[in-house]
Amino acid sequence: MAELEYSKENGIATILLNRPERKNSFTLPMIDAWADALADARDDDDVRVVILRGEGDAFCAGVDLERVSQEMGADPLGMKEMLRLHVQRIPLLVEDLDKPLIAAVTGPAVGAGMDMALMCDMRVAGRSARFCESYIRVGFVPGAGGCYYLPRLVGIGKAFELFMTGDFIDAEEAYRIGIVNRLVDDDQVLEETYAMAERMAKAPPVVSGMLKRALYQSANSDLRTSLDLVSSHMGVVRSTPESKATFAKLRKSVTGGTEENDKA
């Protein structure tokens, strides 16, 4: 059985971390398969939404330190190159993914495992979910993008606290401070996640992709630049057949679909 499984069905791609006996902690081969899956989802026009989840009772316990230490060696350059050529490919590929990426989280999401959840567009969590930026506990600094993602969700002060203490927070607290979008019972996590994915998959893909880009680009730009960007997006989107069809369907439902109203 593969340690990372990638599947596609009805417009939804699923990346399954499949090392439950190790709390889905990842190895370098898993990371490479993960990157390949994201690249495939990015390039496959039939994929509309991507879901990331873990097998068993954990989301992801981060990097498997024992395995990765053997795979990369101990020198400083080896560590940097391991991050640059393997782990850090994930956030860069996520940035290129113009499709919704949803994390389904139950159990622990620790260290780089928490960071992998943070880089998703939204997170659906079960009540067993626990989050921890554990790097300081083992004498490391975040290498997977946590210093970028976490402050953007919770603010610099709360992010500073979580990184400097290495404390665990439960699902309720994660929901309260904005890390988690939806909080449900564990046995409802997959149902809620896939229902959300199915709803998003029905959206016109050009519109969905441009909206996602506008959201993230606006977060890093001034107001005038953001307004200029979305006005350009609007012009392009409104010219596409899928936008016209969606608008026509809505208009028909509002007007009642009579010929006289359609001409109005």
C-alpha cells in the first residue's frame, strides 16, 4: 500500500497521507509524490477541487525525523537543500494551484503537518483535532512555510505565542482564532469536506480560479492595485461562455424564463 495515495473522482482530487502507524508523518518519497499530485491536479482540467487528509486517527505529525535524517544527511547544506528541493516544493505548488484546496483534519496536526494544513485554502476539523507548531520543542525553526501562513490567519501576536511556546491548541480554540473554518464531530469531517468540495466543484472553473487569485493577490497589494486587478478579471470572466451560461441561468430563474422577460 502506498504511503501517499492520489485519486480523482467527479472533479475532486484527494491526496491521502497513508502512514497511520506513524501518525502520517512524511518522508521525502512521500513529499515528492505529494508534489507530483499537486502538479497533476493543477494541470488536469477535470479536477475542480483538491482535498488533503490523513488516514487513521491523525492528520499529520510532520516530518518523520528518523527517516528524513537518514535520507538527507546531517550537514547544513544538506538540510537546506532537502527543504528547498523537497518540502518547500509543496507551498510553491499550492501557490500555483488555482483550485480550492481543503484540509480535512482529525487528530494531531503537528509541526510541518500543521503548516501543510495552514497552506490549504480552508480547513474542516473534527473535535479531536489538535494543532501544534512544535519546532521550538525540538530546537528547529519552521521550514515548511508556517512563519508565512500562520500570522496571516491569526495575527502576528498569536502566531508569536504559538511558535514560541510550542503549545498544543484544541479544535475549539483553533476554530475561535480562525485557523479552522468548520468544526464538526469527527464522524462528520469527511462528509462535510466532500459536500463543500462538491459545491465548489460546480462553480465555473475560470471564475473560481480568478476569484482565488484575486483573493490572495489582494492580500499582498494596495487597494488601487486590487481594484485594478479585479476590474480586469471581471472583463475577462464576463466574456467566457461558462460565465454567460451561469448568468443566463440565474437571470432566467429570476425573471421566470418567459420570452418577454428574457428580452427585457
